[in-house]
Amino acid sequence: MRTAFKCRAYPTPEQASVLNRTFGCVRVVWNRTLAARCAHWHAERKSTSYAETDRALTEMKKLPDLAFLNEVSSVPLQQTLRHQHSAMTAFFARRSRYPRYKSRHARQCASYTRSAFRMRNGQLSLGKTPGTLAFVWSWPKVDVTALAPTMVTVSRDPDGRWFVTFAVDIEAPPAPEPTGQTVGVDLGLTDFAVLSTAERVPHPRHMERRERRLKRYQRMMARKRKGSNNRDKAKRKAARAHSRVRDARRDFLHKTSTNLVRRFDAIAVEDLAVANMVRNRRLAKAISRTGWAEFRQMLTYKAHRDRRTVAVVDRWYPSSKTCSACGHLHAQLSLGTRRWTCPSCGTRHDRDVNAAMNIAVAAGLVETINACGADVRHEGPPSVPSAVNQEPQPARLGIPRL
């Protein structure tokens, strides 16, 4: 299996100059190639192959105004074409959105394959970059001197921090012992997650705790003259504040997803359409701060690595409105109602716990009187078979009430 190790890098001023120039060349090649793809599509309604972009890069280097492309390593430029070709393939396959143009103010990166870097005794050397790149190794259980990466990616965040990522092919780790436990997870805004075991994961609210300082940095940046050094300093402060929020949120998501994968053999989650949910102008800000999509991605790849199962329930399944005891559908349930009583059986429900229990039932992980296991897909091996037969309701005398 392939994994990645990302750690902080500390280039010298000379190395930073070369890498910044490489980032600029990567950005130029990406933007020009993407513009040529768009023009070719609108003119002839034909897609551009990787071979055509490769030939265009060769002609691009011969232009007098683009002669600086020959001053950096050619491998990151070739990798840029490969990444863009993969992005276009995913777009036409409806797996992702259309690729965007790269900005000099966003995160910058350049990828080097084995022909453009050398890793010996834990020392990293990049093509056409003087000296060895200093980095801090953060995994004491992994011997960095025995590391044999297949690709190295150097990146710089908007706040000025440098990182280096090593892509390594390793043997799959042994699967942990099965726990025999299953769980349904209901993601929300009041609590980040509520489990079918009635456990609650409180929302850390990282953005709310740092929002006041972030607003102050943004006001300071708005008062500075564009293009000045003071504006660049204020911009780095604002970017650093955003980075602290992002790092804290990512750390929380990693810990929460790892805890669930280690405790449960099968995990059921709801297929939330986050891109559609943020269109609600009242909840868009709160939803964007939660990181549901990133949590789902972490949960999926960690479950696949540890031979666990992630079952995804259809987004239209009324998990909050369905009684987990008798299966009655309570259609008139507003979003502000946190507790409700089933009019059919009289069971008192907590909205989030009831939804988590129904999600586990709909995924076929547990059995109850209203288990049907419909509209469920499973991610990663091994798969859990869903229930397909629904138990009949007990017969009652009299005229049935709808």
C-alpha cells in the first residue's frame, strides 16, 4: 500500500529562491496548459491528450519570453502535466469539479520523481537545488535512513511554512483484532457526532475561539497599501491565524476518526451533500466549519487500512423522523425540536441519538423491527451484507389509521 509522510522543511535562502522559482514555473505551465485545453475544447469540441500537452511544453520552452522554464528542473513541470491530465479525467468521469487556475497567493507545490531527487542516509537532495534540504522527521518508529520514497513533494503554505511530503510504498500493516462492535454515527452542528451508543462527541469550535483575532488581522491587512511590505506582513499574520484553525480542526478529525475505527468493526454514516447544504445562508457558516467531508474521507481510508467497514446510508433516509422503536415516521418534525415523543408507541426520543440508531439499522449493522437495509452502499473491503427482508407489522383489529 502507498502512504505519505509529511513533515516541516527548513530551506536555506538559496534553496528557497530556487524552489520559489520552480513554483512560479509550475504555475505558468499549469495555467497556460489549462487555457490551451479550454480553447481547444471550445474550438473543436475535442479533449487534449497528455502527449499533446507534452509537445506543447517542449515548444513552450523554446519561446524567448519563457526561456526561464529551462532554469529549473523539468520533472516538476512534467508532473504538473500529469496531475492536470488526471484532474481532467476525473472531471469528465464526474468525480470532481473542473480544474481551476493556480494563484501565486495560494499554496504552492512541486513534485519530484525518483529521477529528480536523491535520498541517502536521511539526506534529501533535489534536482537543480543547491545542498541538502533540511527537514524534521516526526515518526520515531520509522527509520528515515531506510526510507525509499517514490515521489517527493515540496510545498509552501500562504503563511510561509515549508513542508516536504514523502510518498512511500510499504507493506500493509496487520489488521487489528475485531472488537465485535458496530455503531451508527449522526453528524450535527450542536454536537460534532452522536453515536448510536448514546455517546456524544462535542464540537471543538476552533474557529469561534479564534475568530475575533482573525477579524482584527483582516482589518489590519485591509488598511495597508496594496503591494507594500506591511501588507505582506499582515497577510502572513492572517494566513497564520487560518492555519492554526485548520491544523487544530484536522488534529481533532484525525483523533475522532482513529478512535472510531479502533473501537468498532463496522461504522454507518449518512451520505451528507455538504456542497448543497452550504447553500442555506443561515447555516452555511456553521456547516463550513465542521469538516464533515474531510472526516468522512479520513474514516474511509482508515477503515480500509484496518480492514473495517464503512456503510453509507442514503442522504434522503429520514433518520431523525423515524422512530427507532416501532418505525413510525413522524413527518412534522422541525429542525429546532431536539426531543420528541412517538405518537405510535409513546417512546421518548433524543433527536440525534434516535438518528444514529436508525442509521445503524438502515445500514444493516443491527437488527430491529423496522430494519430493511435499503439504499446503503459499503466502502472498502470487507463488505457487510444488508438486510433485505422487512418484518411484517403485527396485525390489529379495526380500520387501519394512516
